[in-house]
Amino acid sequence: MRVIGIGTDIIECLRIAQMIERHGDQFINRVYTDYEMEYCRARKASTQHYAGRWAAKEAVLKALGTGWIRGITWRDVEVRNHVGGKPTIALAGGARETCEKLGIVDMQISISHCRTHATAFAIAIGAS
């Protein structure tokens, strides 16, 4: 296996809380998948979890080396969790197509958050 790209992001939880307060479901539905919304809403500190997923999406696109280019949407990058809590990335649409073009076979993600900030680190992995 070889590393094709890495990405990291940090976001203030307050910024996400303000976006949710200002734009409500319009913001949430534009950025998060149904799975992510269900996961975050089930958590006591849901804003921290929304912020963590925001940071993860940004980190993944940095690892791809593309940023938010035409054809990739927020919902193309989905954060899922294994039973034990380990986060994983599921890609769709333009993000998935970009991975295939670049030869990326796996995307590893680590997310951390506290009351004030959320951060994520992504590694795009290609076959040997």
C-alpha cells in the first residue's frame, strides 16, 4: 500500500452551531447524509459530532487533493461508524469517481472533538 494523500481540518464547534441556528434543516440537509444526521441527533453533544463530520469531510477532500471541485458535493463524503465507534468513510458520486481516477482504494479517518473544537485527519491509500 502507498499513501496518495493526507488531509487535516479543524473547526470551531460554535461555527457549526451558528450555521445550524441560522439555517436549520436547510444547512444540515445540504451537508450531512441521512445516516450522519441520525447519528449526530442521537448524541447528547450533537453539535460536536456535526463539527467532527464537517472536519472529516474537509480532511478527506484535502487528502484527495481536489478541494470542492465541480462534481463533488458535501454529501458525497459520508462518515460512518463501526459498532465499536471507529469512524470510516463511504464515498459516493464525484468523490468516489475521483478516488477511482487517482487509484485510491481506501480512505482512513480519525476524528476528535471537545466542547470547543473538532478535528479530523485523513489518509488516502492506493494499492502497492
